[in-house]
Amino acid sequence: MAEQNPEESEELQVLRGRFRELEQQNARLMTQVAEQRQLAEAGRVATIAVLEGLELQDVLHTLLDALAGLVPFDAACVMMLDEHGQVSVQAGIGYSPAIVPGTLVFDVAELPHLEELVQGMHSVYVPDTTQHRGWRTGVSVSAETRSWLGVPLIARGQVLGLYAIDKRQPEFFHTKHIVLAEALAVHAALAIANALMYAELSAD
């Protein structure tokens, strides 16, 4: 049996290492392309909601469907913020029993994660609700939630409300989920602002 040339062995190892690097780079690129396609589709859906959606409930459910195409979750809802510093759940998917708009109301000042989101006007991620100060486990919609992601809906410099995204698995959400949800939130806030304006004009 012929002996293997040490130099050829080293060269082969280098080539294999480069091949593995190329495979990893290609995998990352394919993931990025897939995420961009998802975001483009979600943006298209949100744009339709902006252009065609006038009733607030229709807009909120359309936007939740778009969110489901971007971020995996067990349940998600849209909370709307009022002038008294309270948020009310106005639409949701994945909850049992189903969400009845306006029946769940929370004082922002009493819940640290909501207060941080509204005051700071930025997303808040709670990787494990059992370790989070002030988490209310008695609320039916969050009884099984272990990972929670809140994304503000901001239009004209004001927080209109937020996406609240739940997962039963702790430490589930990652940076890519936050980035995708925030990108959609820009479109969502505009659609919601238009629906609210339409409601005000219709009431006059």
C-alpha cells in the first residue's frame, strides 16, 4: 500500500476546510434570502391592509396573519394604548378561549415589560416569564407563556399599541425574530393609524 504524501494530506485538509466554509456561507445566504422573501410577502399583505382596510378589526386580523408568516409563535395579539395609560387586547390568534376585543385591559404602569416598551418606544423581550419581575401568571392569555416578545406600533412619533407574541418554550425568540417583527410593525402602525382616522371621521 502506497504511503500518503504528507503535503497532499495537508492540502486536502485545507481544501475540505474551505469547502465547509463555503457550505456554511451558502446556508447563511439561503436563510437570508428566505427571510427577505418572507418579509416582502408580509410587507405586501400589510400594504394591502393600508390601502384597503378601513375597519380596525379587519386591519388587526390581517396584520396578525402577516406576522404569523414571519415569526413562529403559539399565540399573538394586538394591544391598543389609550390616553389613560392602559392597553386593551383588541385582536388575537392562537388563544383559547378566543379573544373578545376590549375585555382584557392592563395598566401599563403596573407591568414592567409594558412600561419599558411604551416609555422607551422599543421592543422588549422576556426570555423566561418565570424569571421576570412583575409577570402576571394569573392572566388567562399568558398562563402558559414562557417566552414573550413585545413590539411597539409607532406612528407619527406616538405608540399606538403593540404586538404581543407568546411562545410556550422559554428562550425561544432570537434577534432575527425581533428584526422581522419590527420591520412589519412599521407597516402595521401605518395601517392601524389609517383605520383609527377612518373611525374618527365616520363618527363625525
